[in-house]
Amino acid sequence: ERNGHVPDVEPKPEPKKWKLKSAWSAISKPAHMRSIVIEGLARSGEVMSIIAGTKFGKSWLALYLLLCVATGRDWFGRRTTKGRVLLIDNELHDETIQNRLYAVADACGIIQRPDDAAFDYVDLRGEAVGIGDVEYQLSAFQPGEITLVVLDAKYRFFGNGMQENSNDDQTAFHNTIDQLAKKLDCVIVLIHHATKGDQGGKAVTDIGSGGGAQSRTVDCHMVIRPHEDGDDLAVLDAAVRTFAPVTPQTLRWSFPLWTADESTEPVVKQVKTRNDATVEKSQKTKITTILDMLRRSPDGIETENKLSCNNPGRTSFRAALT
């Protein structure tokens, strides 16, 4: 109240009433699943994350995916549905995007635009564009007009005080993305970075910098991790919601493309810590001690244990195991 005036207070809107649906109707005649855009990974109206370490080639992999969907080509042996694609890039300069597009297209043997292949991009480096701005711009498209949208990179679309490590902010961010994917009837792909340190010992859904809600909200949580056999190899794995479990796959990097390597087993590189090395050394010492005992005592373990009882300086077999 000011100067005797009581300000008008807008009434809160009535919450939307839920529409209950019959489970028995669904059981008797379930609805058709959404159309597949990337075989085994993503359907129209779904959200997908592609996560890897810094400077590991995520953006190159995303460009390859965009070109495959734009032209209807397979992506690492998976069929794609041909359709219009859009790249929204907030990390690279325009000329860098153009030259990367040229390099990937040339490596794929695409020297001119195929008929009906629609591929657009927006360069936003240096501009303060949040997820609300993305929602506003994409709302201009009609449902089904776009098949695939890639946001590269996700972290730069966190604006207006949103925090990457906040589960609440991650949930709010993904709620907006979910609504957009559903409204546009397209797949939205988020390019994101992994946490620092070794990723080899983590579950697929534990990889990705920020609040853990991100892996639970997306429909396909894809990760690319270093392979144990070299820097030019990687292991692709994913947790999916509407498909059968994904079999890990080895990828090989040969500039400017990632390609599937079916001849190499997909084994993720494990980085040993100091503690791992200490434990490994201790185990080797125990094994050596046990083998020495067996060589010294042909009659077996009991003989060695008796000898250790009469000689306090001698290690017993039981002590070697602990």
C-alpha cells in the first residue's frame, strides 16, 4: 500500500486439470511409437545428448550426424530418416563452421547439394543467447518442418543465472528442450562436455558435467570415451529410453571423420591412479611370496604353516593371503 492505494494483485491461474487415461485401453490397443530418426537411438520428439571430453571431436561427430540425416545416409551403420536439419552453434566462428562443413562433406563424397537436402546453421559465438531465446526462435517452425536440431554447445545456452551444477536448473533447462522437441516433432541433440578426470570407471549415465538430472531427462544419453588401444580410437556407448540396450561400438578418428571400426573390440581406456598402482604392487608381492612358499614346501601349505610357527621370521601362507 502506498498513499492509501492498494495495488491490484493478479489472481494465480488455475492449475491445469489432469486428463486421466485408461491403462486398459492402452493394453488392448497401444499407440504407435514415434517415428525413428536415428535407428536404435532417437525418435521424433525426443532429446539426445552427445558427451565427450574437451576437444575430443564432439563437434565433428555432430556435423557428420547432421550431414547423414540431411542426405539420408547411415550414421555408424545406423539408418537415419532424411529430413531438414539445423545447427545452432555458439562456439565457432562462421568461417570455421563453413570450412568444417566443407571438410566433412568432401570426406563423405558430397561435392554438391543433393536434391531436397535442407541443412541450415546459425553462428552465435560471442552472443548472449539463452535457452529462452532458442525457444523463441525455434517456435517459428511448424511441427515436422525440421527433423533434427543440434545445439553446440549446451553449456553456453545456460543464461539468466542458470547453473550447470544445479539439478533444479538442469531440470528447468531440459523441460524447455522437451517441450520444444515435442512441439516441433523433431530430435534435439545437445553437445556437452564430460567431467574432468578419468571416465573409464564410470557408468554411462554418470558422465556429463553438471547436475545428474541431465542424464535422467534425456531419451538418449550418448558418451564417447577414449579407447585403450590408442588416441585415434574411441568407444561409443549410450543409455536409451525407447529402444533395446545399445551395444558399445569402436570408432576410429581420421581427420575430419569418425568412422565405425568393427574389427576392434570396444574397450574403454582405464587410467590407473596412485592407489591402483599401490594395490597392484601389493598383490604382485603376495603372489610372489605364495609361489616361493610352494616351491620351498613340496608337501604343501600345511608344511609351510608349521615351519612358520617354529620360525617367527618366516611368513605363513595364511599371512600372505591377507
